[in-house]
Amino acid sequence: MSVKARYILATALTAVFAAICTTALLSERKQRSLATCTGIEVSFSDSLGFISARDIKDFLSDSYGPYIGQSLDSVRLDEIERLIESRSSVLNAEAWTTAADGLLHVQIVQRAPAIRFETDEGGFYVDHGGFVFPLHKSYTAPVTVVSGKVPLDIPRGFSGYPADTAARRWLEGLIGLEDAIQSSRRLKEAVEGISVSSEGDIVLSLKGTAEKFIIGAPVDIDEKFDKIDKYFGYIVPVKGEGHYKTVNLKYKNQIICRQKDT
């Protein structure tokens, strides 16, 4: 076959393929224009329990309006995503439709908390980015709890980032402390809780020990964790477990142990 013939054949085959693709695309568009929404399928990318598929269905019925029975082309996917993402416990939502079964699909990523706070004014979660969101009435995430004199003025039911710069910086430091705890093979399993003293010091409680470890400000974390190891490695073998009530790690190159609360 000559070069010219091969060229003509290739051009013809390309034109046929393009025509088939165009026909298929037009057919799909026609199918979509005739298809109506038959239902909704909600899926989650995580195992958190802040919201359920039923919650989303009820929420869309109330906030978006009817979609079942509507043309697929008329379903406003961007608006559905925006509405779902307006919920404080949702980090991301993606919505799409499939003409073959007429379903509206919604996939959700829930907001993962880093810490739960319990204060006299109420409780709330904070994610790793410092975003505050309310507790859930029937689900409690398995994260570290911070209690005591928390220096944050968070109104009940608030969601968003604290307006105060000092509050955001304090949260950033505390989240860094929690991340360091979770990265430590020993402390990840040992830390029972975090509290804030009336003096504003961060205090760690460890499982199976009576001592309270005073961290102070959430800075120089690695150095302070190293002091905890030295306390158990050098002081406890001599004095015994529970001999001291507080172990102060605030000061550089010092471990100050006291038998009375300070």
C-alpha cells in the first residue's frame, strides 16, 4: 500500500472514530437530559460518627429542597456541596449524578478533631488546623481531652477560627504538643489527659502514675519529654513510684519534684 493510500485510510478511520465518539457523547447527553433523579447515595471517606447518611438526606430535604424526580441536569451540584460543607463537622463534600441509575451521589470527608476541650462554659473540638467546632450530642471522638482553666473564650455552639490572635497561637502550641504525644511511642499510650492549671501551666497526667507533669507553655516539647524519661529512669528507681505529686519540667536543665501540689 502506498504512502498516500495509508494516509487516506488513516484519515478515514480517524473520522469514523470521531463520529462514533460524537454520537456516543450526544446519546449520553440526551440520556441525561431525559433522566430524572431516583434517589441519593451518601458515602463517607472516614469512620467518624459526627453525621450519618440519614442526617444528610434530611438536611438536603430541608435546606436544598426536592431533588428526587427532578431532571439530573437541573440538580445544582455546586449548591449541594456548598450546603453540606456549611456543616461544621464536614471538611469536604463532592456531589455527582449518574444517568444509568439516576442517583445523586454524595461523598463526605468529616472534620477530624485533634483535641476535645471540656471547660466550665462547655465543650468543643479543635481540628489540626485550629478550627473550632461543637461537640456532638450522641458521638464522642476518641481524642485527648483538655480540661481545667483553658484560656479560650469560646461561646457555646461556636464554629470557626478564634478571632483573638493570642488564642490562635495558644491553640497552635497545644496542637503541636498533642502531635508530639501521638508521635511518641511511649507517651502515646501513657498520656491519660491534659489539664491547664489556674496559673496557666499545661499539665500531663499519665496512666498508672500519681505524679502530675507540669509542662508549662507548649514550647521545647522534645526537651521536656526527655526529662520525663529521665525522671522514670533515674529518680523513680531511687524514690519509688508516687513519692512525688508534681514533677515540674518548665525550667531549662531542671526537674523540680515536690511532694505537695504547687
